[in-house]
Amino acid sequence: MKMFIDPPKIYLHKQPVDFRKSINGLSLLVEQEMQQSPFSGALFVFCNRQRTRLKVLYWDSTGFCLWYKRLEKDKFRWPRLMPGKVLSISEQQWHWLLQGIDIQKLTPHQPLQYQSVG
């Protein structure tokens, strides 16, 4: 099942967030701390301090959507050691994160771009 249809970008807010925040509070974090527009259509992903819950905020051109996931057992492998306050991740890394895979340790092959064979 595909939850989000081709998000243009996926951003992780690296620091834990107070999960009492909802759409308005998270939108302010996107603008003020992440320096992004919450109206861009990108997915903005937030985690709680225990790393057992995720909230995803996005704009679908008619209004804000807020997606929530709570793990009953285990924790999300949140990339705390990667540099920066905000991470831009690929859709593949997003799926890995949801599956419990540590995206800090798992990296795909880098695409190569050549102009000629010789």
C-alpha cells in the first residue's frame, strides 16, 4: 500500500518533538526550525523522545494532513548521529525507517552519470 503519492521531498526533524503538538504547532516548527514551507507538499516527519511514535505533516493542496504511527513494541531507528538539524531523505530511506531499518548504516549505491563510453 502506498500511503503518500509521490511526495516531492521528505524531511526529518531530528530532535524529539512534544507530541501534544498538532497541525498548527508542527506547521510552526516546519517554518521556524526547519526553514521550509509547510505548503510545499513535502512530508515533514517528527518523532517523540522515546522514538516509539511518528507524526507526519503534509499539505495535499486542499488542507493539512496529519499521519500518526505508534509502535507497540520496539523503537524507530532515528538517525540522531547524522549531521544537521533537518534531514532530507529519499522515499526508499523513508520506507526503511518505517520498517525499523537504521538508515545511518544502510546506504544505496550512488547513481552514476556519464557523458560517453570512451
